[in-house]
Amino acid sequence: MNMFEMTKTLLFLGSKLISFNEKCAFFAINNTCNSRCEMCSIWKIKDKKVVKFKEAKKALDILHKNKFGVVQITGGEPFLNPDIFKIIKYAKKIGFIVFIPTNGTLITKDFADKLAESKVDQISISLHHNNPKIFERIEGHKNILNKALQSIENLKEKGVPVSALCTISKYNVNDIEDVVKFVEKIGIAISFSTPITKTETSYSLGGDCTNLKKNELKKVISKIIKLKKEGHNITNNMSYLNDTLSSLNGKSKYKCYGGSKLFYLDWNLDIYPCMFKGEGININQASFNGPEQLCDKCLIQCFRGPSLLLKSRIETIKLLLKDSPYYVNMFKKEAKILISNKNIK
């Protein structure tokens, strides 16, 4: 998938978001994982749980009934759930947009073929560094970079929309430009997650590797903004990036819809308003029609980023149009690369 195809995919997904402007759920269908990431404790959980298709189907039906339109199927490593394809296909059947983040260690050619058949909307593969040794240190998984790159090639070959996802940490905070350019050579786009401070719901996130000083974080967000302005393949919405910088200066413009339009559902089928506030409650007893909750107490990208696109249809259109000049820059950059490659041949 070249830059043109990737951008068309992003615009298509944006138009689908505009079409309903509903709620989004992050559904962890298992707590099993074959990585040992420093910023995540899920692999340390002794009581392992995998959501079976029958349970997932019931949960998805409840979400759909309550006007959820987007589901991110996550884990653990979601592809360790043996019912993953049944779950994806059912979610698509009842009308969900389906995103899946993965460590990219399990996507063989046959697996990619099944993902293509499932009509999944987007696969995001963790690429936390371009240096294989540093990447191994972050994820605690041998040969992780080569496995991720092979998975990306398998997905591209089958036409499955794929992008990279990088969590900012002490291991890559000074190497962001190298990571961006590395991913660009692969022919996909990248999204950055802000470093997660210590949080806990059914498991905890954060730790020493993501405990960056405010000035360090300001510097790296400013770098990402600069790279996006230059036309590099960064999919974070510019309004989100600018607001992250503003938040670090105590002047946030946008609020998060965690607990109003975004929720986290774990493998016990307990649903949480977000990673910071509120206790989990079984999805069968949950109410999604309470008063609107708005918050700006954290900078977690997976909640703050989508919140911008779930405000209202008009606001979503405005934000997407506001980002359009950066896609134009990406087009121009890709065109130059294609022309250059053609001349070399």
C-alpha cells in the first residue's frame, strides 16, 4: 500500500466516522500476550482469560444497541484469541468500524488472507523503534522488528489497511525522526501514542520507561508536529497534537469523552469509563445514557485523539478539513519519491 492508497483509506474511514458520529469501545478480548512490554503489566497477570465468541457476540450486541459505531479489538495480543476471526466478522456484520492494534508477531500469509476476508478496517502494528535491539528491549520479544516487518508485508500483499503505532518512551524520545523515516521507507504511515503515566483498571499501564519530564514531552510533540508539517506520513490529527502541546502548557482547548462516548471493556466483560476514572461494571448492568462527562486530566492518545472526531458531525468535518493540507503535503512528498524512483530506473 503506497501513500496514495493509505491516504484514501484514511479519508474513507474519516467519512465513515462523519456518517454516524457515535460511541467507541476498546474491547480487550484476552489478557494473554507473547510480548513483555516495559510499559504494560498485562503479561504479568496470572489469571489468564480469553473471551469466547459467544461472550463477545453478546457484548457487541449490547454496544451496538447503545449506539457504538467503532470498536478497537485489543488485548493483550488480540490475535492470540482463537475466535478472533469470528469476532471481527460479526462486528463487521452488524456495522462496526473495526480497528486492531497488534505486536505483529503472528500475521502469516494465511493469517493476512483471513484478515482480508474479514474486511477489518485497519491493523496497527507496534513499531516502537527502528533499532532491533532497542525494540527488543522495549517489547521483551526476540527478533520483534523482523517479525513486525514481515507481518506488514503480508498485510500489504493482501490489501489489508495497515499502519504503524509507536508509544513514546525514554527509549525513542530522541529518535522520533529516525523512526518516522524508517516507517516511511516501508511504505506505511505512523501514529504516535503519548507516554502513559501510571494507570490501572483491570491491569496497569505506564512505568519508568514512559515517565518523561514535561519538557522532554514538549520537545518530542513539537518534533512530531514539525515532521507532520513537512509532509511525513504521520496520521495523528494536527489539532490533537497542538492540543497536547497546549495541555502541557496548561491551556487545553479540547476535552476527552472518556465515560461519555469512549469506554474500555475488558476480558471479564467489565466496562470502564477510561483508564483513570471510575470502577468497572459488568456490561449487562452498564448504562450509556448518563450525563455527558468531559475531562482533560490525562493525555492518553487512544482516548484524547478519537474524542476530537466524536464531538459532532460538523466539528468532525471541520477537523478533518483542517488536516487536509498535511495530506496534500504527504501526496507531494510521495509523488517526488515515485518520480525519483522512476528516473533512477
